[in-house]
Amino acid sequence: MGIEEEAIKRLRNVKDPVTEENIVDLGMVVSIVEDEDGVRLYLDLSRGTHGPFMDALTWPVRAKIVRDAVAVLSDLGKVEILDAKSFQRYYPEDD
């Protein structure tokens, strides 16, 4: 099994705290890229958020999803998590 397939399998254990559905079935996992630097995970975390007020309201949910994704992928090597639309990097927070 390749890294992408293994990552998808593990990410099925990461639940959206609002719906309790996994982020794979919800379509939040847009792509997974593996290269010599590690694994980059592109998530659709800003879906439905328009403007700073909605961003602020949904931040705790996005932060939990990112923390849970990092936890299930941490032993696959270096993991970077980005928003698929804005390319905002959620993890690691600083380099």
C-alpha cells in the first residue's frame, strides 16, 4: 500500500466534530502529495466560510480536524497541511 492509500485509510478516522462524519467521505480531503520532503495534505477547510466573522466561528472546528489529521499521519514522516483553496498552511504553524 502506498503513502496516499495509507493516508486516506487513516484519515477516515478523523471526524468532523460537527457532523461526526469522517473527512474523507465529506470530501474535505482534496489531494495528498508525496515527495522527497514528506507528505502534503490539501484539505477543503474553508468551504462555506465567507469573511472574517465566519472564519472566526469555524476556527475551532478546523483546528481540531488539523490536530486529529496530524495525529493519525505523524509517523508517515514530515506532514504539511494546507487549505486547498487559499493554500493557507495550517501545519506546521511555523518553520
